[in-house]
Amino acid sequence: MRSAVVVGAGVGGLAAAGALARSGWQVTLLERADRLRAGRAALLIWPNGIQALRALGLGDGLAAIASPVGLGGVRRPDGQWLVQPSTDPAAAPVVVHREDLHDTLVAGLGDRIDIRTGVQVRGLRVTGVDRPAVDDGRSVWEADLVVADDGIDSLIRRRLEPDSVALSAGCAAWRAVIPWYRAPRMPDDVLLGGETLGAGYRFAAATLGERGSAGRSSRGGIYWVATAAGAARPEPPATQLALLRRWYADWHPPIGELLAATEPDDLVQHPVRELRPLPRAFGFPVGPGGVVLLGDAAHAMPHHLGQGACLAFEDAATLRSAVHNAVPGDQLRAAVNAYNRLRRPRAVRVARQSRRMGVVLQARGRLALRARDATLGALSPRLLDRAAIAAARWQPPS
């Protein structure tokens, strides 16, 4: 039987492990934490991510937990529209609670996967004609295929592509889900789902499920994400929340109301980092099989397009298609090369779009802000919509 070791139980690793197991592979999943653990808060899944999850056989599970999000346009802190809300449903995302998504992906693993927690991978063997292998200094796991989803600080990527390093993207992000029992009631004329841009600051919010019931998510509420230029804050969550309330104090409703309803335990801070440059390859033939990079281990980038999880799901769907019928030897080595040919150019394009978007969205200074606000409407069809729609139109390989 073909064998695979998946390193890392993030959303991409879980999706890839489940897909390989359902395709008849013997899969070992290695996770450094003491248990499989969901991330906190929520995330947006754009149409390309939805397509990828459907290709992985997880579409029904996603439909049960997802809430639609309208493309609510872009506004200034005073509420003036810079870009009117879009009416194109092809580019609309859904929002899911990370714990609901985690439960769906874990359910998709099935009962044939060997899950090992508390394993910190410290070594990688990719020499000679032997199968690739990883180790934690005590035990060795050898397989026909090694899938690295071990994050932006991936040891496996550093061994294969040492020139690709994680750098600060010049900003930090905070996320939170306000449960319905604490969430403020929104007036009928208040629109959630859009984004507000200030001088180096951004804020966006979306409704997760329906008030008064669990809705389509078992963990409903109002999800928001805020981004601020500068380094991550070292203070405790209560102090960070106080800073956010001060930074966004004069922004249009309901931003102040949402921050007032947020408690420190709701808050999740994310230092925003990116890989520069991206690895020269995402697939490496080794012996009768090879090693592939997936998710942030391959293409961590700023969240300006919200494509991190979506690209990881694309990776998993593409990998499943590439290796579906490949047997160890020339076929599997060719499948590893095919994965690289399909994934790296797309990741490069999205990373380039994300950096361009960052230049627009993180403008600072009076002149830069005036120029951005004056031209953002004209840029929208050329940059904002093009980036979103290009991602939305991705199709899984047949």
C-alpha cells in the first residue's frame, strides 16, 4: 500500500491527510501539539476554497457550517464609500468558525489514519534512492510521500529551500468572534461584510450564523478582524483590546460598538509574516516518491486577499488529483513534479497580487491617503475585483 506522512495538522494538513486516506493511502499524521486543536475566531473562505473543499469531498460539511458574506464594499473611517458594494455573487465568500471547520476536517480523516501528537519533527532525510523520511530525534517515519504543512517556520522547507525565509509584513492583525448573547444589535441600515480603510489601519466584520439560534454554525456571533501597521503587541490581551478601542474610537458605526462588546478572552492576535522569496519549488522527487510543501510552509503571505486557508485547500485538492493513481516509482515522482508545476505559479501570482494590494490598503500619510482615496474607485475593477475574481475562478484539476 502507498504510504504518506503528513507533518502538521493545520487546515491544509488535515484536508490533505483525509483526502489521501480516502484515496487508499496509508497515512500517518504528525502534530507537534499534544492534541489536534482548532484555531480560534473565524475565517473567510472564498469561492476557490469552496471549490477545493468540494473537490476533496467536504462540500456537504462546509455547507452545514458556513454563512454567506456579502461583498460590502470599501469605506473610509467616516463611513464615506470609496468602493460601492459589489453585486457579483461569483466573488462572494462564506464565513466559518474555525472550530466548526476543524471539526469538519477531523471528521473527514476517517478511522484509518495513524495520528501521532506531541511530535516535533527535527530531521528530514532526502538523500539516495531511499524513501523520504522525517524524525523527531527518537523515532523515524519513512513513507513514499512526505507532505509538509508545518507552517511558516517549517523545518522541512528550511532544509529544502534555506533561502526562503519568514519576514514581517509590517503589520499585525487581531480577530475575534463576539457570541450572540453579547453581540450588539445592528440597525437595519448598518451593513456588515465590507471593509474600512484608514491610515495604516483596516477593519472588517461579518455575521456568523443567525441571532437567536445557532444558525448555520454551532458557534455563531459577529466576527471581526482589525489590521494595524507595525509590529505585534507584547502586552496582555486586555491592554491590546484597549489599544484597539482607542485606535478605532472615531470610526463609523458599528466598529466602536463591536470593540466595546469584545472581551479580552475573545481576542486573537496574529503577527503578519510572509515568505521572501517563495521557495523555488513546492515538490521535490526523492527515491520512489518525494516531498511536497503545502499551505504556509510553501507560500505564507499577508492576509490582504484572505487567501491563506483557500490556497492550502487548493494545495490539498491538487495533490490528491496528482497522486490519485500514481504508484511509487516513476509515476509518483512525476506526480510530485506535476504538483509543483500546478501550484507554484499560482502561489506566485497570488502573492504578487497580495503585495500590490498591501501597498494600496496600507497607505499612510496625508498625501498618500488622498491619492489612495481618489483612485481606489478606479483601481477597484483593475485590482480589487480582478484579484478576488481571479481567485474565485480557480478550478480543481481533473
